[in-house]
Amino acid sequence: MHHFPHLLLALLASTPSDEAKAALAPFQKTLKETLFKALERSTEAAVEVCSERAPALAREASTARVTVGRSGLKLRNPANAPPAWLPPLLDELSKLPPGTQTGRTVTLPDGRVGYAEPIWTAPPCLVCHGPVIAPGLDATLRARYPADAARGFAPGSFRGVFWAEVAPAAAKPDGGLQPPKMRPSAPRDTNPEIPR
Ligand code: HEC
């Protein structure tokens, strides 16, 4: 019976939001470390990290089932536009008290689960996202990002989110067993459904 191990795995498996957090953790950690290290060298090096390393790290942190990324309400790079399910979560998270550490999940009609947690602007972020940007850096940013809207942020303001999209575990090519619904439907930190 090849189905048994699948069933066992499904029973032991973490929730989609655990999976989302697990996939995001190394992305968040490495990005932060790389950015702050680069900032010690020069802002030019740090811009390089943000534009080249950030997307690469997001790809590296993604798996066959989990896709991760960054987004926001005001974007520097249009390539960071939110997936279709994200805008309502962005809206909700942006209204939380600054600094709130939390996450929201949403279950999509096709069984995928979306997850997002807020990013609050810290003082070092202002070098590149604040109201005043040094002339040389400003020119570099304008040349790379003609549609840059990610400026004018203040410390503590809502900068955006880390997001993850988790495909359902049961969507296996061999049509493996659906995991039984064993989790109690306790109150969740989530909007149950957002129509697409
Ligand atoms: C050295 C300049 C620089 C610093 C410092 C910086 N950023 Fe950025 N940030 C960028 C660039 C450049 C991009 C565009 C990245 C891309 O092309 O994907 C960006 C993109 C982002 C995005 C993705 C959404 C978008 O607007 O495209 C988020 C979220 C973000 N930054 C948050 C932060 C936070 C939070 C900090 C402070 C911890 C920070 N940034 C510090 C330059 C910087």
C-alpha cells in the first residue's frame, strides 16, 4: 500500500501557515544579514543587494510547493506586485499598530493557502525608502526604478509584507489520499475566504 506513507505524512505535516513561515525564515534572515553587511560597505553595494540578491534569495527560498516574496502597497519594483489574493491582507495588515508581529492566512478556492506578515520600516531602511535620499543614491534608484513609489516612509510605518503561497499537499500527481480533517476549527488569525 503506497498510500499509507502519504497518509502518515499528511497526519504529521504542519499546517500551511507553518510551512509558509518555515520557507520565509531563511529568506528573511539571509536578506537582513546581507543587506546590513552591505550597508556597512556602501549604499551602492546595498542597492545591489536589494535589486539582485533579494529576488534571487526569494527564488532560492521557494520550493516546488511554496513560493515566497515581498510586496507592499507602495512599490519600488513593479515585479514585486502582489499576487491576486494579497491586496486585502496588505490592507488589513497596514492598519495594525506599528511594530505588530503577526501573520495572516487566507485559503483560496483552489486549496492553495496564502500567508503574509507585515514589514515595519526601521531607521536603516530610510536611507533608501525615507523622505530624503542622498543625491547620488537618488540618481541610482531613479535610473533603476523609474516608477519607484517606495519613498517617504517614516520609522515604524508599514513598508509591506513577506508573503508565501503554499500549494495543497494533496495535489499530488498520483492522487494521494486527502489528509483527514482533524484540526479543530478553532478561531484562526485569518480571513476564511477571499474571493478571487
Ligand atoms: C540600499 C538601499 C535600500 C535599503 C537600505 C533598503 N531597501 Fe528596500 N528596496 C531597495 C531596492 C533597490 C528595492 C527594489 C528591489 C527589487 O528590485 O526587487 C527595495 C525593495 C523593497 C521591498 C519590496 C517591495 C518593493 O517596493 O519593490 C521591501 C518590502 C523593502 N524594500 C523593504 C525594506 C526594508 C524593511 C528595509 C530596512 C530593513 C529596506 N527595504 C532597506 C533598496 C533598499
